[in-house]
Amino acid sequence: MNAPSNIAPVISADNESLTRDFPLKPFAIKHKLANHPLLTLSRITQLAAELPRDLIEYNSGDAAISQDPNQVKAVDLDPVEIVNRIQTAGAWMVLKRVEKSPDYRTLLEDALLSVARSRGFKSIADAGFSQVEGFLFVSSPNSTTPFHMDAEDNFFVQIHGEKTFAVYNNRDGTIADEAQVEHSITKHRNVPYNESFKPRSVVFHLLDGDGCYVPYLWPHWVKTADTYSISMAITWKTEEVKRQNDLHFFNSMLRGLGMPQAAPGKNPALDTVKLAVYRTAAAIVEPLRGSQMMRRIIRRVALGKNANYYLKKAA
């Protein structure tokens, strides 16, 4: 890949965090993206008009931290209206897979390259940053993103406004067990929250130029303050994360056929067979995913009738 257009690091953290904590624990970061022209409301409005509808999700920001995904309040506006009226819309929105735009892909790769070089690598590939993706968040004041898990590693950067970002340690499975992890990856990301989890949290207060590193499958909730917020998740998947996700997806499909499955890692030999079968099938299906309609059909067939929940108001 090409060298980044700016010399100073796009994302920075103290060396101790990058050497001792990464990628096992969350930590604070700083970044230089707060005034980037691709991350203004006007440019995000353009992006919302361009993206396929199944890559945009939005709901009411009036949500509980422990939100039942079946009881989420909808917002009766189209994506462009949400962005244009974000100060009063009472919503949170995510624009997914923004790396599909070459300009945004360059931004994401420049940011990750600065981290790779800080850790002594020459490229993002050498650092293990593969399947780089970007998710742009636009949220109204006093909006809550419920407690959930994400199936990738993430440098989360705050571009405009204020956010409280609380991340929780689930390494021992006491917040979300294997069944909940699989459900979060394959069905819906939300996880039930209980106040007893609080001692396991690391809480970041984010302003423009701040951010945090969120490890794979660490549950978190987010809340904005008294003005609208723009944030971005710069995500990637290591080979091990891709392996874990593929096994969870295949297990979920088999479970849907009435075939109980052991969690990944319980039977390594069987995991190897599952992975080969799943990836062979996925390679056949992948060319079909260029069509928005086919993406919806594939998700429904593979993951069940509620797999396209984020399109419930766009059908």
C-alpha cells in the first residue's frame, strides 16, 4: 500500500499501551481526524445518499443500556433527513462499510498504518490488520447506544461532540456466555446488561480528538452529551478473529437445523473440518453479495427471518 499522505501519526497512544495492552485490553488514544473533510455533516449527508440502504442502520436514541432489540423505537425519517436534522432527530445512526468508498478507505488505512509504524511494522498487513472496515456514527444529543458486542477489533475515534464510552471485560464469560457470544455475532449484537457488571468496566470520556481501543468481543455501551456527535470505528480482523467468527456463523447455521454444536475450541479437529466446509461454501456465495437483494436473501436463509432487522422500516 502507499505511504500515508500526512507524516504525523493519525492515531497515537502511549508506548506502554501499544506494547503491553494491545490487543488484550482497552486503552485511550488520540487522533488527528477531528477536522477531516470526509467527517463533516455535509460530507456524511452525501455518503448517506450514496450508500446502499442495507449498509445504514438507525434507531431512536431513547434506549436503555440493557435494550431488548425487539423493543427498539424506530425513527420515521429517511437516512439523509436523519443527518440533516441530527441535533433534533432523537436518533443514532451508523453508516457501515464506508471503506467501499476509495476516499474513506485511504483515510482508514492511513490511520492504521500510523499505529502499525508505532508498533515497529512497515505496513498494515505486517501488523495483522486485515479486512479493514469503517463505521461512521452520527448521534443526536443524549442518545444511548445499548450494551452490545462487536465481532472485530476497533479504534474508536470521537470527531465531534461528547461521548461516554464504557467497555467491559468478558474474558471469563460471566457477562456473556458462549451462547450469547454466538447470538451477538450472528443474530443481534445487543447483550443484556446488569449493574453488577460495573466493576468490570473501563470508562472513557471522549471529546473531539479523543478515542479508545476496543478489543474483540468486549461488551460496551455509549451515550452522547448535550450536542450531536460524530464518531468513527476503524476496525479490522486478524486471522484468528476471522476464524472464530466463521466458526460461530457455521455453528449457528447448524444449530438452526437442529444440530447442537460445541463452542469453537472445544473440538479442534472438528473445527478444522467445519472451517473448510464453511469457507468453501462462502467462496461460492460471495459473488452474489454484490446485489443488495441477494445480501438480504442470503442473510435470511443463513441466519433466520430476523437477520435483516436493521431494514425493518425500509422493506
